[in-house]
Amino acid sequence: MRKYYRSLAKTSLILVYLVIIAGAVVRMTGSGMGCPDWPKCFGYYIPPTQEAELLWQPGRSFEKGQVIIREEALWVAKRDFTAGKDYEEDNWQAYEKHDYAIFNATHTWIEYINRLLGALAGLATLFLAFSSLGYWKMDKRITLLSWGVVIGMVFQAWLGATVVYSVLLPARITMHMVMALIIVAFLIYLLERSKEKRDPRPYDKTIHRLLWIALGLTMVQIVLGTQVRQFIDSQIDLLGENAKNLWLSDPRVSFYFHRSLSIAVVLLNGWIAYQIFAKKLGYGKIIGVLAIIGIEILTGIAMYYFDFPFGSQPLHLVLAALLFGLQFYLVLETRKPTTTRETSYL
């Protein structure tokens, strides 16, 4: 089983990032409530494509748990039955998690694809955990952390459900994003730890500590970015989709803090890169870090000065997640070298 471990870890990491991308598209399109229930979607494993499928009709067969929209509310079938000529209330119970009852086929399928990718990522991490049993005798931490990832994915799924039940409560969305990054960090750690051979590199204590600080700043920026995004969502509800030039006309303090902190991010990572090259440490991935930061700044400028060009918002979020992953890999890569697998990560 062990021979498949790293391939499964890479697959899991890719799928988790695809879930992050899908989540960004969900946010951009406002599809978060495309499926108002969980884990099914309007009571279906494969969601409807038109509103007619969610309306009560005489003579139609309904299954237990199936959802309909009636009088601007969601109703859930109590049992399997075939409808008669008249609507019978005894066959239905009101959906009590929330009162959101709007169907939009595009939003529904965007959210459904997001959930489907999440399920695939969950299966991949489960296979990864079983594969990790092959490491139990030589490195128990790999096995334990691999099962930890599975637990993290279950917790992430529960968070996704609470996001829906809360009708996209901002704090829940932020927690959902942070948990995704924690899972990314675990998978990158496991990929690094499971390497059979490691290229010897010089150790620089200052660079390692600076990279930890840079990683922390990126996490703070991501959290601040979700808060800015939540403010924009409220502006969209207030001003409408076509008033893009007004969405940030009177931003909150979090926006200015987010924008100002980006200067510190650029300066710190630029200084780290300068030190790496000056000392010839060989950590080439810092170039990727600088490139992502550069594109991040450009997408931020585009959103503020050019009224949110299409795709700029999800790209900004996805780049932040990629930046976090690459910086975390650098943190691992720059640790003090050790001699044995059992002691090298303590």
C-alpha cells in the first residue's frame, strides 16, 4: 500500500485545491445557497435542472426527504407517496434549518459541483489514510496525521453544512476557508515527510523564522480578504450586481488594513528572497512566491480601480491559497536538517 502513498497525497492535494477553486467560483457567482439543504440538494443526490421539478403536482410520486417549493417555503416529504388531486399537508413537513426557498438552476449546479469535488477529495484522503498504514512500523506520525486529514475533511464537511444552515453567515465562511488551508498544510507536510531522499541544503535560522512570519502574514491577509469579500457581498445585495463602481466606494477599515498589510507582505518576502539569493541557499521556490504575490497585487488593483473584472475575485482567492501552500512548503524545506526519519520532524 505504501508505494501508492505519495501519488494519493498529490491527488488529494490537487482535489483540495480544486475544491478551493470551486468555492471561489461559488462566492463569485453568489451560488452558496444553490443547494439549500445538505448533504443532498433539494432532497436529490443529483439536483434538478428546472423549477418544475420542485413543484407539487397531482399524480406525481414523491420519495421521503424530497423537497418542494410551495408558498415561498421549502417542504420535505415525510414518506414515499403518490400525490392525489389535492395537496395534503399531512404528507409534508416544513424545512426548519432556514427560510431560504429560491431555485436558480445555474447556482444549484455550481454549488453541486463544489460539493461533488469535496466528496471526491474526501474519498482520496480516505484512500490516503489506508495507504499510510504501510508506514506504521517505520514512521507512525505519517499514519496518524493521514487519519487526521480524514478527520479534518469530515469536520470541513460539517462546516460546509453549517454555512448552508446559517444562510452564509460570514464567520462560518471564514472558518471554512481557514480549515481548507489547514488541510492543505497537512497534505504538504505529509508529502515532504514521506520523501525517501532529501537534497542536502544549507540551514539558515533567520530565513526559516522569517518564512514563518511571512506565512503568518499570508494567513492574516486571507482572513482579512474574506472579511472584505463579505462586505462586498453586502454591497451587492444593497446596490445590485451592476453597480460595481460603488461596491468599494465607502469601504470598511478591514479593507484599508488588508491593502496596507500587502505592502508589508511584499517587503518581507522581497527581503527573504534577497537573503536567499545573496547567501546562495538554493531555495528556488521563493521565485514562485514572488510571482504569485505580484499577480495577487495586480488582481487587487484590477478589482479596486477597474471595477472587478470578470474572474478577478476567484483568481485573487485561489492565488492566496496557492501562496499559502508554497510558503508552507518553503518553511518545511528550510528546517534544520536531521539524520533520522523518526527525529527529523519533532
